[in-house]
Amino acid sequence: MAGGTKRLPRAVREQQMLDAAVEVFSEKGFHETSMDAIAARASISKPMLYLYYGSKDELFAACIGREGQRFVEALAPAGDPNLPPRAQLRVALESFLGFVDEHRHSWMVLYRQALAQQAFANQVRSSRDRLIELTAHLLESSTRDPEPDMDFTIMAVALVGAGEAVADRIAGGEIDVAKAADLLENLAWRGLAGRRRTDTPG
């Protein structure tokens, strides 16, 4: 099997190794994962794995880079300026949660394994910051008569944090994407609709 793998194009071999690495890292965690286990999962020899990735740190960084790019690409449709804010919000939620549902191993590596490792945390923040930036924009553009001191970025951080908690439930198979998106949309839209501090409950 290893011999057959060697005849594959380089890009295919790299994808195969990264796929295997993401799976094993998500299952065992960074510290408990060995290069032997990844090589076995990828059906290649350990020397070949080291030929492409000189260390476990280098391989883990490559996993984060690829999965982070996939995450950012998944969010791209939510940036469509032709969509009204609520539609953008829905697309953003479905893109985010759909990514987690389809790439559960990726979610574990990006948001649980990588963020727990200080050496790799900064590499993850760019994709997370993209989601926060998008959410803050939606909050700001959709809040009626915002107070001058409203910090939409902090509000977005809180909302994204709630989304990450719900995403964990998706990754664990406890809730489906549509129900999770409904829950977060309703939560977010109450904030997006806004109410001035001088308003009284109706």
C-alpha cells in the first residue's frame, strides 16, 4: 500500500497526510499524537511523513493552515453586500455551523487543540477574527439608533463565543445545523434589532 502511495502526485500525498493528521490530532490531542500513528492512518511510512513534514509541530502547523483557510472560504458567501443584514447573518451562521458539521475533525483541531497550544494559537486567530469582523459589521449595520459608546466588536466576540459553544454541540452530534442556526439567529437578531436604553419594554 505504501508503494502505491508513493506513485501518487505530490499534492495528493500531502492531502492524504494532512487528512490523516487532522483525524488523529482531533482524536488523541496534540501531545498524545505520534508521527507513527499519523503515518499508519495515512498508510505511508514514517520516513516519508518526515520527508514532507520534518516534525510533529511542522505537521500540526500545516493542518491549522489548511483547515483555517477552509474555514475562511466557507464564510465567504456571508460577505455578499447584495444580501440584507438578516440574510447575511443567516448565511454566516449556516456557513459556520455547516463547516463544523462537515469537518468535525477540523473543528476539534482548529478551535480546541490549536487554541490550547500557545505556540499555535496565533495561527488560528486569523480565521476567528474574520468571523468576529463579519459579525461586528452585521451588528453595526443593523442596530437601530445605536448608542455612541456601543462596542460592536465586543458584542461580536460574545456572539461568536456563543456560536462556538453551540458548534461544540454540533461536533458532538447533539444538535443539527438548522436547529442550531435558528437558535443563534433568534438570539442574535434580538440584539441586532436593538433597543435604546430610554425605551421601555412593550
